[in-house]
Amino acid sequence: MNRSVLRLEAMHLTASAAWARALLAVCAVVALLAALAATTAPPAMSHAELERTVPAADSVLRDPPERLILRFSQRFEPAFTRVRVLDASRRQVAGDEVQVDAADPRQLRVDLPRLAPGAYSVHWRVLSIDTHVSEGQFGFVVRP
């Protein structure tokens, strides 16, 4: 066979082997990235969890509170937030007017009327900015 034909075939085989090695390397990188993506957890989108209340949950108070404060772990949508304060007869005594704290958008306030001695329950529901609904309840007591 002609030497120039042999050289061309050798060059072709060398080029083919180089492309095969490059393709194999690219496939290995893609497989590694896919495996890494599959095993790495995305950042958690948590719900707006109730972090703190004033008065504190299950507290017994000498004097009735003038307002109720609820602080959440993240911001919430005020238009879809609801707080109801119920007395021992399950009659709503406050909660129609919920105010978001201008200094801390994760905190809301409900002004309370003068509460008589007794047990009260607070029922809350918020739509957090991650579009998840959180809800719960807690209570407090005003001593006579």
C-alpha cells in the first residue's frame, strides 16, 4: 500500500481516537454533574412558622393585654392573613383588623378591646410569600 495512504489512515485513526476520548470526557463530566444535581438537596422553602407571640402562648396574665403580636419566620401576604381572638364561649372578641408592623414585615399586630378575666384562644392563618398556608392556635388566660 502507498505510504501516503497509510499516513492518511493513521491520521484518521488518530483524529477518531482523539474525538472519542473528548466525547468520553464530556460524557463523564455530564454524568458527574447529573449525579451531583440528583444528590444535592435544593434549598428548603419553609412555611411561615410562628416564632413568637405577645402575650406568650399558654401564659397567665395579671392584666389584660392591649394588643396581640405574632412574629413569623418569614414575610406573609397581609391580604390573606387572618387572626381571630375567641373568648371561652368561642365568641370572637378581636381579630377583624390585623396590622403588619411597618418596621418588621414578618410581624403582625391585633389591637384588643379591654378583655375580661377568662381564657382566650388565638387562631391564626397566614399565606407566606412562598405561597404556603400556615395556621395554628394558642391560648392565654387573664386572671381575675
